[in-house]
Amino acid sequence: MNASYRLQLTPEFTFEDVRRLLPYFQKLGVSHLYLSPITEARLGSTHGYDVIDHNRVREAFGGREGLEQLMQEALAHGLRLILDFVPNHAGVGPRNVLWHDVLAYGPHAPHAGLFDIDWNPLKPELKNKVLLPFLGAPYGQVIDEGGFGLAYAGGRFYLTYFDNRFALSPATYPVILEKLLPLFERTDAYFDLKDLLEAYEALEPHEVEKAEGLRVRLTALAERLELQLPTLTPQEMHALLERQFFRLAHWQTAGFEINYRRFFDINELVALHMENPEVFWASHKLLGELATSDALEGVRIDHIDGLFDPQGYLEGLKALGVKKAWVEKILASGEVLPEGWITAGTSGYEFMNDVVGVLTYPGGEEPLLRSYRRFMGTVKPYADEVHDAKRLVMDTSLAGELARLANELDRLSEADYRTRDFTLPSLQEALAEVIAAFPRYRTYLPHDPEEAAKIITEAVEAAKRRNPATELSVYDFIRRCLLEPGPEALEEARKAFVGRFQQYTAPVTAKGIEDTTFYRYVPYIARNEVGGEPEHFTTPLHAFHAHARFRAFRYPENLLATATHDHKRGEDTRMRLVALSELSERWEETVTRVHERAQALRRARSTAPFTSSAPGSDLYLLYQTLVALWPQGADERERETLTERLLGYMEKAMREAKLRTSWLNQNTEYEEEMRTLVRELVSDPEAAAIIEPLAAEVARLGFHNTLAQTILKLTTPGVPDFYQGTELLDLSLVDPDNRRPVDYEVRSAMIDALQANLAAPDADTLRGWMAAQDPRAKLFLSAFLLRVRAQHPELFSGSYRELEVAGEGAEHLIAYAREGGGKALVVLVTRFPGHAAARDLSGVSVTLPEELAERDWLELLSSERLEGGVLTLGDLPLPFGVLLSQ
């Protein structure tokens, strides 16, 4: 594999559009197209993760025929596909037929086992019902205002609510048919309708086969008649809904009473029982068929931590015939994938963060933290921010799942005379504290029990330390339930609890850290990236090398991502922010002056200072973002574009932080204040005069970081992964900003114009591009190094070794060698360009190991030849070197 290229398919960017771009991808030099989910999704979906049918190719993309054509033409261009597959959940809604079967028949539905629904929840009123939190107002208000209606389609009656439809239980059809019957009293259809009514009256809710037979009769009758469905009184409508297998509720009840597992806290995404073999095989028919094609290299598995048994699932993929599987998995510091997983590696978040960390200047840590503390006044330790954010998530949007876990734990405690006195509230509180202290996304019991025991014990002990006044034996009971077999009669219940616990810690961690803490704790937002750990300011160089060696040995085809559809900031936005680690003094001066200007602008409009209502973290995040994105010499149109992007970004950032506003409880007054501030800062000449000087230096140093990142991605062990469009500068923010359409006409024209440079690189041209911050430098490096990879595949599937660096300023150089097939490639990448410019680094040297010392070298980026066992930076015409043994 040479490289993958991620594409976000939409109804506006389809298989046909990808086919037209195949010549471009071939010229760029990637070997694999990595497609976002291709299966049928909810109507209008722009991302595809709300799958409604795992076995049907999305018609809006071109359907199965369009996919087959793309696969054939991709092969003809030397390209293969990687498909993003979503096993954890499905989208609910009018077009999900199996979901409507469950609404109509409840636990008796043939496919009820597909969905992860608790039919016997803690709330007795929900027994054999699924709570549907899709109402925009309280249920009673919707009833009284006539917000519900009735509809007919395909032999079924539905409840309607705006664009939503909910299949009614056939046993309740008589309520509707009785009101229809008098309308046909003088027609030939009267007795047919009366017979059908009587048949439905005799129907029991569990008689699915009989109901399906009646559905055929209803369909035939409806084809003869024009059904004018009745309007029910509020009392009649309520009585009808009380007899359904679902219970509609206000959307704000979801966090507390929902009884189906979701993807995170998204009500429209219901989780699946993928651990059930019948569910697995039934939902993987299409993938099994596609796996037989030479055009399909493998799949990327979305949210593998949501599955009950990830290892078993990967074994199922192997049995299905899937050649390779990459997993979307966030690894904590020191964590590696479980040994038993059949996988080619991860989708690359850990590499993305390694690059940020290794390019971050260590000397910037204390000054940046000091500036942050001065600005904020009071700064909560990062660990406390994480703990509090996780607790907030468990107390609000994921409270229902916690209550379910606590209820299961309570049943286990009641079965033992030694633990029966533990109260449900005490168990739930202790459970929440253990989860809040969890150091990883999850454990994988029953596999790797020793590792799981270490992680769970660490969390339990941390929870005890944080809560010394509570009954500590409750925590020990939780640890035993998770790690030790219980009485035989309770073992199945205990295992079910363990599985659900593991499925729960992952979304709590994701929502608590990535979607809350990362917007609250913001001293240096370059580190606030998916999979990142902001408490670790840098990645030590020795750790970067160790991670690379491990990939070369264990996961040589691990994806190396620097941008994704889920990233918080684009790869080059991030590289500009990395430059702040070298500019800490100028940053403190700039942020102070920008903040003073923001206050002055506020005072001109109002007597109340904005800072009295705005959390400092919201403002500090905004100011860093402004410096990273500020366009040099921008015209009015460019400033308007920046303003619109920032307005959307800050709205999301503020709501994710959940300090003064949130998705659940929107503070419109505060949000409007922030919108006004964004508009003023971008358009205000005085603010621009403050921001522009630092922004210019950030862009200059950031461009060096961009090129360093590009070389690292294309030469370290693993498969380079390009997110769509990032072969040029990627100054995007979080979605939806990072999912904007890509201009491939510009990229195609540029790659054509670079052919001469790619054939004969020279240092002067590349040096000129670097000085001008010309995006052609990034495109050239990407395309050129992809060609090197294609010409020497044995090097990039071979070994990796760190090279010894010496001399004044040695810390500025990352040096390593790739070896394979009797050849060697030496890579030299300079870092910390701001500090490097003030030093003479020409004497920094790399001593080659004995087996490489006698070789001559061709420096590929400049076409210059070098020789000798010691290489110095003074020998290189550029701040980077890629040397091929001759």
C-alpha cells in the first residue's frame, strides 16, 4: 500500500464524481481511495453514519451499479478501495423498515433482537415499550395542540409528527378503521372493510404472522379506496398512543429515561446487537459480496469501542472474507491494540498527535501555561476538568445509560447477603466515580484479563482517593463484579453488566474529553485534537521513535492520519498553532491587547463588560483561532468568509464547552454576544493591527511545520492517509467546516504543472516556494514522496531506526533511516524553526551506522549527491533531507 486518500461522499459528490477524478488520484500517487460510508442512510444525510440498511448501496451515490463501475475503473487506474463501515448503530426514521417493524410489534418483532433495546427498564411504564424522545415540546402540549396526525402507506397506519412517522401496532388499527367504516356505508367496500375491522379486533399484539397476513388484505383494500384518515381528539389520540410499543417524549427526557443504547447521545442513532451472530451475518451480506472483489482492499471499522465484543467482531470479518480491517480506536498514552485483534492497525489518530507533540517546542510549555493562568485567573487542573466533564455527561446526556448500569449492579448486590445493604443511589454514585476516573476509553474483557484488571483497579483506587468520606466497600464490590466470577446463577447477568460497562465508558470518555474538556481547557489548542492528551505538552523525541519502531514491527500498514472528517482543526491550522509554542512571549502580549480591544468594543455597545458573562476559555479559544486563521492582506470578501466560518465554529465550541450555553439549554443572549464580538474583531482595523503581526509569523513558522509534518507522514512506518484536499493547505476547523467541497480542478491543474519539478527536483525552486509559503511546496512534497514510495516499496515496508544526532542544536533535528531490500533511506527533518533561525545549525551532524557509512547518497529533494559516514545540516541545501543510498 502506497497511500490512502479519504473521500467524503455526499448526494452532491457521488461515485460518478470520484470516477472522473481517478486520473488525478493516479497522478498524485495514492494507491487507495478510502470512502466514507456507502450504505443506504437517512434521507439527506451528509456524512453517511446514520445507516438505515447495511446491505444496500446508497442510491443517492449511484447505487450498486455505480459502485461496481467505480471499482472496475479504479482497478484500471491502479487504485483499490477502503470502505468505512458502521457496525455499531443504525439511523432511525421513516426509511428504516426494520425499525418500523419493531415499533409495530415491539419485542415480538422478528428483528427486535437487532436493536439494543431494554424492554424491561427500571421505569415500569416503559415495560415492552421503547422511549422515543423526538418531540420538540412536552408530550401533553403536543397532544393538546393537535401536533400528531395519522397516515397510511404500504399496508400500515402511522402516527405522524412533522416529517416523522412511527408505525402503529396493528392491534390498534380498529381505532382508525371504526372511524373509517361509516364513510363507506353505501359502497361495495363496506363489508370488506367491516370484515377487516373484525379481524383486527381479534388480533393479539404478539401475533406477527397473522398481522402480516392482514396487512396484505389492508393493502388490497386501500388500493380500491381513497382513505381519508380521521382526526382524533386529544383524549382519543392519547388512548391510541398508550397502546403502542413506543412512548413518545420530549427530546430533553432522552438523557434520563431512554431505554435503547445510542451512538453517544444521538437519539436518531440506535445501537445494534452486533455480538449476536444472526445480527452480524444478516447485516454483512453486502460487505461479504464486495469482499470477493480485488478492488476492495479492506474496511475501516467505525467506533469499534461501541461493540460488545470487538475481538469477536474482527474474527467475524475474517470469516466473512474481508482482507484487512483498520479500526477507529483512540489509544491512551502507553496503550496498544489488544494482541488478539485481527487488524491492520488504527485509522491513525495517535500518529496525528505524535506529530504535533514532536514538533512542539518544549520551552514554550511554562510560558504558555503562565499566560493562560494570568488570563483565566483560576485554572482547574486538567485531571479535574476531565473528571468534572465526565460527571456532567453522566448526569445529563448519558444519565439513562448510567441508571441502567446501576440497576443491573443493584440486582447483583441484592443476590449476596454481604452486599444487599448497598443502596441504588450509592451504587450509582460509586459507579459514576469509577467511570470518571477511567484512564482509557474501555477495557476488553473477557480478553486480556490482566490488562483489564490493572486499568479497572487503577480507576477504582482513584475513585476511592477522590471520595474518602464515602463507603469504600462499594468500590471494591464494583471491582469484584467487573473482574471476578460470581455465583453460577448470576454469572450471565454479571457478564452482561461487564459488557455494558465497557460499552459505556467509551462514549462517556469521548463526550467528556473530546466534546467537553477540549473546549474548556485551552492553554494550547494544538494539543486538543481527537486522541490527544493536552496534559502532555510534547511528545519526547525518543517516544516518537519508539512508536515508529513499534509500527514497523507490529502494524506496518497502520494508517498515518494528519487530518480526518472528525478532526478538531485542520492539519495546517494545527501546524500554525504549534508555532505558538515558539512565540510564547509575543502570544502573551498579543492576547492581552486583543482582549483589551474586545473589551473596548463591548463597552462601546454596552455598560456591562463582556468578560463578566463570557467564560475566559471561550475567549482564549477564539483568540488562538483568530491568530491561526487570520488571512494576510485579506479583502472584504475573505474577511466575510472568515467571519461566517468563525460564527459556526464558535457556536459549536461554546455549546460543547457547556459553560454558558449548550446543545441542551441554549443561551441565545450569550451566543449573540459572542457572534457580535466575532464580527467586530474580524472587521475592526485596530484589532487587525494587533493580530496581523503575530499571525504573519505564525503562518511563516507554521508553513515549515506543515512541510515537516508532510515528510514525517510520508516516510515513517505506516500508510500515509490524506484527508480530501489536504495535499494543499488545510486551514479548516471542526465539522462541518472540514467537510466543505474540495476544488479538484485547481489541484489537477497544479499537479499537471508540477510534472517537470517532480521529474527533476531542485533546491532553488523548493526554497522559493517555502519562502513564499506557496502551497505548491506541500503538493510537490506529497506527490514526489509518493513516487519515491511507489518506486521503492521495500524501503517503506522495511525496518526503522533512529539515527544518532550530535552537535550544538542537535535537538532541532529528527533523524532516522528506513531499510529494506538492500537499500536505505535517511530522513532528516528540522523542527522548532523559530529558534533554529537564531542559531548556526550547520554543524549538527548525523553519524550513520557502520553498515550505512560507506555508501554514497542522493538527496532526492535537491538532486544533489553526498558521501561519507557523517552527514551535517550544513551539507543540505534545504532544512529537510531525504537521502537514498546509491
